[in-house]
Amino acid sequence: MAKLTFQEEECKGCGLCVHACPKGLLSLSVQRLNKKGHTPVELTKPEDCTGCASCATMCPDCVITVEK
Amino acid sequence: MSEKVLMKGNEAMAEAAIRCGCRHYFGYPITPQTEVAAYMAKRMPKIGGVFLQAESEIAAINMVYGVASTGKSAMTSSSSPGIALKCEGISYLAGADLPAVIVNVPRGGPGLGGIQPSQSDYFLATRGPGHGDFHVVVLSPASVQEMADLTVKAFELAHRYRMPAMILADGTMGQMMEPVVLPEGKPIEVDASDWAAVGTEGKRKHHVISSLYLQPEVLEKYNFERYERYEKVKENETAWEEYQMEDAEICVVAHGITARIARNAIVMARAEGIKVGMIRPITLWPFPEKALAAAADKVNSFVCVEMNMGQMKEDVELAIRCRKPVSLCRRVGGMIPTSEEVLEQLRAAAKGGEQK
Amino acid sequence: MIVFEKPKALTDVPLHYCPGCTHGIIHRLVAQAIDNLGIEGRTIGIAPVGCAVMAYDYFACDMIEAAHGRAPAVATGVKRAMPESIVFSYQGDGDLASIGLCETVSTAARGENITVIFVNNAIYGMTGGQMAPTSLPGQVTQTSPYGRDVATQGYPIKICELLATLEAPAYLERVAVNNVKNVNRAKKAIEKAFRNQVEGKGFSLVEVVSACPTNWGMEPQQALDWVQDKMIPYYPLGVYRDKEV
């Protein structure tokens, strides 16, 4: 199973990863803000993630580490 | 190595740069300094050095900035309009505390002006040639020998104080042929390992060469530190030559070619019983303020001889705090004052006359 | 096993760029190329004036901050002083295609063995969104508030096409970073542009068509769509010079 790790404090909530995910597994938080005041990205169904790294590929801030 | 050779000033300067280890020259043709580029073009490929004719003066000074960032000696040369273009790069060199040598063989201006000799870049050179608070060391040679010697000095000072140095020659010095003893071929040794951008080799944190400091308190701090360094340059490196000042009642102040002309006029004036001496600044920045202030205690008046509208005269008046009258013998636009014209001014000064 | 992480050639300093700014992607691609080729220790980067001015804080190799537009000249000086080093400049459209166009063309014409990363986002970002040499006809910016009028403000400069008229360049390619597929292509191009230098092939430039959501006044994803719909048709992606082929 793939594992995503988020450097949440570096996330600017731009949402490019959300759009990049082919399975639509990512979304921006609606409840939480990080220290910079952005809504950080969250993985909704970790069990469905294939570790394709599309999200990390589009992330401008190297927030996402992908393990398989 | 003490053999005398007959050389043009511009070529002596280029050869001296090579002998003290400069292997990187970037230039763009402009009269009256093109011999420097031509000489470098001939010599550099033979000794494993780099000669590159840049696409502009702006590119040339930025290539110098690139080499200087690696801690190596680099040089560029130009004449007034080209130096104006280089001012941006000179400011960046100063702001990033990089060593470099810039040769200016000025011509009459403003604008395209002419191609005859001039000293009208005095302000440009001594006030910090570019935007922001900074200075460059400014050296003024008065012989072909000094064209060579002061080139070596310029590299030494640039590296020692990590700042740009400018040789402010003029067309006559550049074109004049005189016997010269070239300096020994001893490269200037510099240790730039704690700041130069030469690659980390994976062994240290990266070095950053920059003049950008967005936090005002940091930028202020670097400006203050730089000016403390300038005070050391003033203290240690101010250079001038005194001529017949022992009993002088009038002090001529002149640099470069006009100092040579003034020297003839002083001999003529002394033959008429007028006691004249001369202080010849060799460094225009730092300016020999103390020597002039001391002279002001002894002489009755000063006479500046300049090939501009009286730019250095302001520095003389400042140095002596206007305690004594300062008159001016000037020619501009590429015209060179004659010894007779200087003598006229000395006679007028002896009578307590005013500036003509 | 880690399949994707922040490259070593980037420092830990958080990027100052706006949310969704593609400079971050391009920085990462450069750093990945440096990592993959194992050249960080001998690489010297030249930062521009523009949004990427502080790139010197982000790349872990030695860095030099150049005056506006002068990065290719500074890179030339560094490369000539240290021929064994790997030298790259990272420049935006105002820097490379306007104020520094002379340096760009001349450095390319000399075939200087350096790598140039050219970020074309059709606007001056750092100064707040003014018309760039690459702004599209009709594009509204702070200094073309009625849209870029080609009758008075001329046409955009197509850098790859322009440089392809020169003899010397070894490699010129235009890529984009608006979707996963294009980012992966851009990654290959940037790595090739560095590898060319390692192999002594000469001047390599990669133009990266990118987005400026803030100054375009768009959401980040909307900006990437605008790259696809408006930018790429005007700036066709592809290889404009490859001396290997």
C-alpha cells in the first residue's frame, strides 16, 4: 500500500494536487488552518492511493513525500 | 627583471595585469583604450587566460562579476561612455563585496563628447560610480611606469579590501610611449575559500554572492561595515607625491597628465622667483586630505590644474576647509592646458589674483 | 520505499512564492536534475531579478545573484573562470527576454556551455503584474489595462524560435508545467539541458511555459488551464534545436 506524508506547515492550500489526483482522493481541509493560515491538503481514502505521485509532481512546495 | 622596455601606457597596463595574475579580461572596443583589449586578445590565449570581447560594456562588467564571484582576478577596461554603462555592474560588485579592476581611459564629454583626453570622469570615479552608497579605489597614473605599477596596486587593493578598484588614466597616458620596468611576474595570492562561489564539493553549506538584503536593518549593517572598511583604506592606502613643497607659498594640485604639465610650469615659475610646489594625488579616492590640510597651514593659496570644469577643486576646498583661496587652470573637451597657461595662473596666484 | 521526496539540491528554506506559483515546480525539476546527475558539489547557479530573485536561498549549491538581465553574462564569467563547474542561470521573461535579451542572444550565439532555465509566465510578477515581452496579444496587465495592443505594444517575443535562428545553441526546448504529463516532459528536458553541459555539448536552454495565478487574477488550477488554452497555442511546445538529432 502506498503512503503519503504531508509537510503540512509548508502547504499553501493551492489545490493543484487535488486536481492532479487521478482518483480524486485529495481535498483541502475545511476545518483546519496551518500556522501560515492556509487550508492544508488531506488524503480522504488512504487505502485507495496507488502512490502514482501525480499530486507530488504538481505540488510547487515539495509538501508531499510518496512511499510505496 | 629590471630591464626597461618602450611601451604604450595602455599596453603596459595590460601586461602588468597579466604579470600579477589576471587571467580574465572582458572588454568592448571604445577609443581611446582599445589597445588594452587588443593586447589582451593577443596575449591571453598564449598563457591559458581568457580574453572575451563582450557584446556590450554591460555584459563585460557582468562577466567580471562572474569571475570575481569565484575569487579570481578579473579586469575590464573602457572609456567614459562605456564606463557609464558599467556603473550598474560596479555598484553590484561593491554591494556584493567583490574584487575587480576597472580601467577608465576617459575622453571629453558629456554624451558622446569627443575622443581626446579628459579628466571629466573625476566625479564619476570618486563619488562611487553607480547607484547606492559605496566607493571604489581610484588610482591616477602620471607615467607609463605608473600605468604598470598602479595596475598591480589596483589588484592588490581590490583583493585586500574586497572592493572594486578603478584606474583613472587618460588618453595621453594610454597612448604615450615611455620606457617602463615591468613588474615581476608574481601572482597576487588570495584566499577566497570562505566566501567564493566555486562549488560546495558537498563539503560545506552553500556560498551566496548577493547584494540583496530586504531587511533594512541588515542592509544598514552591511553599509556601515563597508564604510568601516573604507576608513581603513583611507588610513592605509592614501597615496600622493609632493614636489618642491618645502618652501612653497603656492601649492599646485594636479593628477595624471596635468601634473606633468604643471611640473614644467613650476620650474618656469621658480625661475621667476615664484615659490611653487605641488601635491599630486595618486589615489583620487581616498583623496589625500591630510596632506592638503597640512599644506594649507603653510602656503598662501592653491592652484588646481584640471582637464574638467573644476571637479577636483571641490575636494581640495573640502580638504582644506576653504581656509586658503583655491584657483583653477582648466581646459576641457579634449583640450590640454599648456605649461604657459598654468604659469599664467601661477603668476596670478602669486599676485593674489582670482581664478580666470 | 520512497518514490517521491524533496530533492537534496533544495535547501530547507520554505519557498516564498504565492500559492500555486509554478516556480516551485520548476525549482524542484532543476534540483532533481542536479541530484540525478550527482553534480551539486560543482554546480553554481545564477539567480535573476524577478520573482525568483531569492532562488539563491532555495538551491543548495553555490549561488550568485545577478543584476536584472545579466545572468548569462555572469554565467559566462563563472564558466570561463571554472570550466569544470556546472553553471546554470534561472531567469524570468522580463529578465531574459526584455532587459537581458542582448546577453541572452549573445551568450547563445557564443555557444557558451551553460544551462539556461527560462520561466515564461507572460507577466512581470515581482513588480505586481505588468506587461512582459511575452505577454499575449490582448492580455490585460497593469501596464496594458485595455489588453496588449499589438499596434502600439508589439508582439510577444518567442525565445526558442528566435534562438533557433542561431548556429551555436546545442539544445532548445519549450515545455510547460501545467499538468502531470507536461511536468514529466519538462523534467526530462531540464535534465537533458544539464547533461548536455556535463558532456560539453554547449548552450542549452529550456523555456518553461508557466503560470502566475496571482497576477493573472486566477485560481491556481484556473491558471494552469489558461496555460493550456491560451499560452501553449501561442508558444508551441517542442524541441527547437537538438544537435544530437
